[in-house]
Amino acid sequence: MKTIVTAGKGGTGKSMTLSHLLKRHILGNGFGRVLIVDADPHQSLTRYLGVQPHTNLGERRHKYAQELRTGQGLEKKSRRDFARQLAQEAITPLEGGDLLVMGKNDEPGCQCVVNTLLGNALDAVAEDYDLVVVDNEAGIEPIGRQNWRVDHLLLFSSPKGAELDVAWQILERADDVDRQIGAAYLLLNRTYTGQDLRAIYADLQKKVSSTVVLGRLPYSEQLDREEYPDETWLAALDKAWAYVHQRMQEKVLL
Ligand SMILES: Nc1ncnc2c1ncn2[C@@H]1O[C@H](COP(=O)(O)OP(=O)(O)OP(=O)(O)O)[C@@H](O)[C@H]1O
Ligand SMILES: [Mg+2]
């Protein structure tokens, strides 16, 4: 199982961009069994994909709240089987892959038990897939429980300092918590024609290892206004993806 994961400050274009990558390049394009995980409680990726899932993992967990509290009705199930059942109930099949929406944790008090259960549910089904694509709220700590390796990290930022700073913090945090990252790709979104990005390139060389490469996506007025990209933006996305895809194939051959 390989993973592609998004990260970056809020509003940098993670979900919108990933929805187009999935539609144009990933689903039905020879990646085998694909699981898309919408790990953002606000479910923007699901919306951008134009999907209305029948349920989500948080909701399924809620449905079993009574059983989970009392243990009644679950006696014959191992924890793993129950986690697997929850995830399978929450999956929405799409053309070319499956979608798992994590949803919200609506239990009061400590969220760790709830999060563990949702994470276990994701882990229980993830191994059935060749590629798992995760869209996050911001950082990458919440994905999976068993310290999943992030094979390909799509790190989003505009050229603005505050957003780049969050991108670097995410990489540092991944290091701190020993979250392994195979290759990280910085996607600079909302760039302008003629914008001088040399300072960012230089900073990049200093701050992070050579695994980080730069893709560049232009600001698109149409995307901003109508949530639908223009051809220039899509062409830039295709170019950035071609690079990522090439790296993915090289890694498979290694
Ligand atoms: N290059 C761009 N030019 C103009 N608008 C853009 C561009 N990229 C994304 N947007 C717009 O920015 C908004 C936020 O995008 P998106 O929801 O993908 O961000 P996000 O990083 O997933 O945010 P969050 O962390 O809150 O989930 C959307 O309305 C999207 O259309
Ligand atoms: Mg998002």
C-alpha cells in the first residue's frame, strides 16, 4: 500500500487541487485499488468531487455508541473486526476507487478514544488498497494509527511567508513525531506571472532536504470566483503531476 497525503495551511488549495488530481490523473489510471480518505471534518474534498456520501465514519461510530459503552452485541467480535466493519459500512464506492469520509467526532470529553477507534477503522481497511490518498485539514499527524509511512507528501503553500512557515513547521513536526516521509513536493499555489520566486527557492535549499521539489500553480481568478479552474491552471497542475508521477514510478522501480 502506497500513500499520497496533502498538508499545508488552511485555504492553500489542498482539497480543490487534490479533487482535480484524482479526477484527471489518479482514478482509473492504473493505480490499482484506490482509497480516498477525506480526513477533514468539513469534507471539502468530498464536495469538490461532487459526491454525496450516504454516511461517514464518525456517524457509524455514533450509531454503535450504545454497544461500545456496554459491550453488548460486540462480544463475538474482535476489536479489529469491529473497526473493519465500521469502515466498510462508511465507504462510498466511486468510479475508479472508494471514498471514506472520516466525519466528525461528536463524543464529548476526551477525543483520544474516539480518534483511536476511527484511526483503527481506517487502518483495518487501508491494507486492502494499492493506493490510499488522504486529504487533511493541515498537519499530517492525524492520519492512520500505526505510523503510516507518507510515501508522497503534497505540501501546499502560496509564496506568502506565513503560509510557507506553516509548510516548514509541518515538515519539522513530521520529523519530531518520526512520521516517515518518502518524498515531499512543495506546490506553490496562487503564484503570479513574473513573480520572482528566487528567494523561496534559496530558502528551500537551506531549510529542507533535497526530497522537496517545486511545482508552481498560478493564481486563477476563475478558480477563486467560481471554484472551477481555467485551462492555464489545469495545464500547470498536469505539469506538476507529471513530475510527481515520474518520481512515483522511479520509486516503484527502486
Ligand atoms: N490557484 C488558485 N487561484 C485562486 N483561487 C484558488 C487557487 N487555489 C485554490 N483556490 C481557492 O481557494 C479556496 C480554498 O481552497 P481549498 O478548499 O482547496 O483549500 P484547503 O487548503 O483545502 O483549505 P482547508 O485547509 O480549509 O481544507 C477555494 O475556494 C479554491 O477555489
Ligand atoms: Mg481542504
